[in-house]
Amino acid sequence: MHVSLVTTALADAFHQVRDQSVRLCSGLETEDFVVQPMADASPPKWHLGHTTWFWETFVLIPNVPGYRVFNDQFNYVFNSYYETVGRRTLRTMRGNLSRPTVAEVYRYREYIDRHMNRFLTENELADDLQSLVVLGLEHEKQHQELLITDIKYTLGHNPLFPALDIPVTEHTSERPGTSVVIPEGVYTIGYQGNDFSFDNELGVHKVYLNETALAGNLVTNADYLAFMEAGGYGQFQHWLADGWAWVNATKAEAPLYWHKLDGGSGSGQWHNYTFAGLEPIDLNAPVCHVNFYEADAYARWRGLRLPTEFEWETAALQGTLNWGQRWEWTASAYLPYPGFKTVPGAVGEYNGKFMSGQMVLRGASVATPPDSVRATYRNFFQPDKQWQYTGIRLVNA
């Protein structure tokens, strides 16, 4: 992990990040803060509490003599997956917690923000503590993206399909792109800069790549609709075995948030939920909210494939790949780079323990904080997950 911020700048960065989390929730009603329609989508109240708990647990308690914990029961409520710091409520139960109230969570945030401001402005932090604070900022920015996608899942499964004023432009047409050719050769993979990176990006190493051409643009809604209209969801030959099992178990027939309405014809029947409400699909926008199984099936239907994460990173670093609107599924399983080591303690639980049963996504999405976007970022999810802003790029050759 590389840090370039000095202690005086950390306080400003801290308040900017904390204010953004609150801003993302400014259009919600009180009832919206508690709902959890699926286990993966945590309630906004929990996100606001968990990101606050992170600062209290990993920064204030170990480093501020005499610090008084806001509520000693919050460790159980707002711990996510850190076995090192004790027991926690089940993820599936987060939406059942009517207490603490939304108002109390906001009081918790204000309490921690005051103590963190004092800590950051009155102390000269050692390098390792600066690194921890920067990690905390990146952690909260990750939860800001999850806040957006989890709020969308909650509202998108409300039969009223309510609109919400939130700073995300979800569906835009891409500028024309051209295929990006990677010549055959040996390439360097991994983060090599001096700013922040997660530990799973480190371990710079060489990979050999055959000559490959990545599509300059993402697959559009029109492209994907052709797959649907050709019966793609009903033809087992396009699907991996686990993917076909998922199709049959869920009765899937379209990307998440797509709804076929009566009274239309052709593509006019299909609408999708956005933060503007239920709208006709934009045929020119990149397809969104598809899982790995759907992305892989579409590629097979086209007689093509998804890129590996190494092909994607190499193409992106050339500077000509058109990316950033959707997290892009790759054909790579989420595995450690050579020499990866899990650091001791709770911070070591951040990435390494999830390197099983997940696929790598590359790029960024319209919900990703702009200063967190970099070509080496390794996002990862289980192959059946749809609720993130995920899309498809193909290898053309």
C-alpha cells in the first residue's frame, strides 16, 4: 500500500468522504434506511453505521488514550466480516434491526467525526497510521458505491418504482470506439505507482499473452436484446453448467431491473428501472446489471469470449480502451498474485480471504468514486451477482 497524503491533508480528505456518504442518502425517507430486500444489499442505515464503526474500531480505540466508545453494543451490530474483532450480527439480519434508529446512527457519525477531526488535526501520524487512514477512506468510498447499488436494489424492487435524486448518470451512450489490439508478447501486470492501491493489486509479475483484440465498446442494450429475442435464455448450449442451473432456478429472461410491459411491441415492451423511475430501455446504452453467467453466455452466443483480467489491464494501460461506465466481467477467477501475503490482524481480512469462488471484474462504473478509478483495480463478485453496475466487453479475436 502506497501513501502520498500528509497528515494535514488527511483531515480534509476525511471530511470530504464522510460528507459524500451522507449526501448520497439525502433523498431517502426514513423507511428507506432500514429495508433489506436481499442479503447482498445492506440497508443504508447499516452502511452509515458500519463505515463509522470502522473509524472507531481501527483508528480511535487503539490510538486515542482514554477514548470513550459511543455504544459498546455497536461492535456486534456494525461489524461486517472481521473475525478478529469479535462476534457480529448475521448479514441476512441487518434489515431486521429497527434499533439503533436512523437518528442515533447519525449521532454516532457526528460523534466519531468530531473525535477523528481532533485526532487528525492534533497529531503527527506515523507512516503506518497514515496508511490505515487512507485505507479507511478507500473503504468508505467502496461503501459509497455499495450504497448507490443497494439503494437502487431496494427502490427497484418496490412496486411503485420511485424516482430518487442521486448523483449518478446511469445510462449514457458511449462514444464510438475501435478495437484494441494486444500484440503477442510478455506484459507486466500489477500496480506500479506511488499512490494508494489495495493489496490484491500488488505483486507485480509478468504474463504471456497471445495476440488479442478487445472490442472498443461495451455490449449495448440493443446487442443484448438480440440475444434475448433469439431465445438465448432458453438455449442450454450457450451456458456454463452453473449458469444454466441459475437460469432454471431463477427463471431469468432478462438483465436485472428489466420489465416487459403490455402495450408495447419489440424493444418498446422492455423498460428498466433507473433512479429516474421506470423508463423504456435506451438501446444505445451499455447493457447493465448482468451477471458473469449472462456475460459468458452472451459471448458464447456471439461465438466470442470474455477477456482475461490480464488482457483487460494490458489493453486499458495502452490508453485507448473506452472504459469506466460498467464493471466488466472477465474470464479470470479471483486468485492471489505471485507473492501475495495476508498481513496480520483485521486489516488482513480485507481482500485475501475472499479469493475463492469469485470472478474478477475490471474497470469502474458510473457509481465508482472518480478518484478510486485505476486500470489495476481488481473488483470481484460471485458469478451469479447482478446488482452492481456490471457489463460486457468481448474479445474480438
